Amino acid sequence: MKPIRVLIVDDSPVVQSVLTTLLSSDTDIEVLGAASDAFDAKDTIIEKRPDVITLDVEMPRMDGITFLKHLMRFRPVPVIMISSYTRNNSMRTLEALNIGAVDFIAKPRKNIRTGLWELRHEIIAKIKTAARTRIRPYDLFGKHRKRIPAVSIASSDKIIAIGASTGGTCAIERLLGSMPPDVNGIVIVQHMPARYTSGFAQRMDSLFPMDIKEANDRDRLDRGKVLIAPGGWHLQVAEDRKGYYVRLQNGRQVNHQRPSVDVLFNSVAKTAASNAIGILLTGMGDDGADGLLAMRQAGAFTVAQDEATSLVFGMPAAAIKRGAAEMVAPLDDIPDIVLSRLKPE
């Protein structure tokens, strides 16, 4: 089996050195070289055709976002963004995912050498996942959104739970873009580091008419509200006499994740049972598969994104294999399927 050929594009010699050594430590990966900016990278990309590129958000001469747009238009290739956290960089990283980057790695805030080595397993896993993804040209993005009328006031009080990982930010955007403003309460777990989920929530809130926010402990899950689990915290659904609300807790990682989709789905199965809909979208690994099964066994309607429209089919495939998905559907069909299930029975 041929190794995955990786090009590192980063203006930091330290990051270049660490990533080269780190990635070369895995026998399935071959580092083609390192470039300091987009112009240095251009010839290597044309000549050696890397399988995956790691790309710094901030670079001299041409920033990573501009370079990514060129790549996605003219030579689509799987890209992992490397981002130092600032509020501006977090929004630019989310923009990169929307343009077509497969995933991103948050640079450690202190001691870059030690911090990157501590992320070795995550970095290598993301590289290997990226190498298996199907990349679409940038011009194909953003041509999907349709507007539909508001849900009838007579719709049920079911809640909607969504889980996603790699490729999920774009999938969630497409899903929410086809939901009406007064849709039933939605709760989302998207695998993402702390500090980035708030930017993701703000981006979604700026695009759509629903009230979309990063969840706080005890937020109510009301109609027209979308709550996104904060990075670094598990999110669970609870119920009292007034209805459903969310609880946050920072327990151990589940399936190497916090927030974990399984934690959310299991809580929904226990609390809402048949009064819920579970949606499992694109993502690496199997987080959410057991929880979606628990939801289905509790009487909830469950749906998994199909392979053709998933950037990474790991999580939906695991759920389908377990018999957790009552239905498997293309991403753009899921909103209509969900809305049909929200009608009173």
C-alpha cells in the first residue's frame, strides 16, 4: 500500500520541523516537504501532487484562506488547516471548512513542540481520514440552500438531536438552511475544540433566522432555538414541568470526544424517548452509533446521512451497521424527512 504523501505549508520553521518529524514517525505517511508560503508550495503541488496538504491560516504574501480557495477551484486536494486560536482566526478556520478544508488542528497555545506531539494521534488520524475523502470544487459549495415555509403551529413538541464530526460544519449549515424559523428545538454536538464552537454558533446565527447559540447550562430547548454543545463539555437533555432543557458536564471523554454524540443521544433516549428525532451526520469514528441505537430502541425516529453525501462515512456507517438508523438518506433529503415526522401523530 502506497504511503499518504503530505505537503506541509506553514511559515513557522518550528511547526515545519515538528510536523515533518511527527508525521514521518508513521510508516503510512510520507512527507514530501515543507513550504513557507503559497508561492513556495505551488511548484511542489503541481510536480508531486500530494495526497494531503496541511495549511497554516496565517501566512505571508498570501493567507491560507485565499490559497485554499485557489486550490479548491483549480486543483482540489484534501486540506487540513493549522490554526492558532484568536477570535479572528477561529472565524477564518470555520470559513476554511465551508470552502472545502476537510478538518483543522488547533495549534497549542503554549510550547508548540510539546503540544503538537501531544496531539500526534489526532493529527495522524486526521491526515489518514483526509486522504480518504472526496473533495468537491469550491464553486459547488453554497448552491444548495432552499427556503421553506414555517412549521404549522400545530406541529408536535418533539426535539431534534444532531451529531456530527469531520465534514459536519458544512452538513449542519445545509441542514439548518432548509429548516423553518419556528422549527422544534434542536440540540447539536459537533466535534470541535473549546473556543471554536462559539464562533461556529455565531456563524450559524448570522446565516439563519432561528435563535442559534452555544449552549449554557440549563438553557431551555424551545421552538425556534438551536443549541450547540460547547467544546470541552458534554451536553445532555433533561426535562422538568416546563419542558426540555440542557445540562453541561465536563466528565471524562467518551469515544475520545468531549462533547460526545453518544452522551447527547443517550440522554435524549432516556429523557424524550419517542418524542425525539435523532440525526447522525458525516464524521470519523463511531461516536453516536450506540446512542442513535438507544434512541431508536426508545421509540425515536432515527436517520443517518448516506455514504454518497458524507465527507467521511465513519459515524453513519457504524450506526447503520448496528441497526441504529431507521432511515438512511442523502443530506439534502433529511430536512423534508424530519419535518414530515414533526407533524402530530
